[in-house]
Amino acid sequence: MNDAQQSLFDRFETLTIQTKTTEHEAAFTVGEAQHLRGLIEGGHCKNLFLKDKKSQIWLIVCLEDAKINLKTAPAKIGSARLSFGNPELMDEVLGLKPGSVTPFGLINDKTIRVNVILEKTMMEYQLLNFHPLINT
């Protein structure tokens, strides 16, 4: 476990949030992780790290099977035209590498640059799964 992960787990402990971590081989996409369904209970999520035409940063967090249309999303969330944020920006703002995007990366967003959108249907699950800053 690296220092960033330890800091995250320490924060969970301080907030009395119980977690369970399951180690697995690196999964860079939802497709690569789908073989774990049934082995890890709860809702499985995906996270889209985006930047809009006005340089605003967005993180859309949704269930893994959600269809996110980047052409219609701006009208729904109040952004300008969206595209995927580059790896350098992701590292700078969230301290994450591609394939490891997670809302837990917000712990590293010290200047609160990221606008977060959470899909309502995630709340139908008692447990949700997110990578703890690394995709293994």
C-alpha cells in the first residue's frame, strides 16, 4: 500500500466508514473487470474524468452499465462541450493514473477544481465499489 492509499484508509477510519478491499489483477476498463462480477458484491461503478470547453473539470460517477452521451450531457449537468481529460491533468488534480479513476481521488483535489456528478441509480445499492486510488 502506498502513502496515498494509507492516507485514504486512515481518513475512512477517522470517519468511521467501514471498507472492504479485494485485490485483483489490474483492470483498466469496465470490460476488463467484469469477470469479477459475482465475486465482489454491490454495485459496480465507472468514473469518467472529463474537461469541458471552458476548462472546467468534471467527474461523472455512475453504474458500470450506464450510457453516458458526452454530446447531451452538457445540457443535463450545466457544462460546456465535454471531452476526456488527459492523463497529466488527472495526475495533477486527482493524483491518479488512467484506469484508476475513482471518486476517492477527490481527497487529492486540494483546490476543489472537480465538479462531481453522481448517478441517482447508484443509491439503489447498499454497497458500491470503487478503486482505492489504484486499479488492482
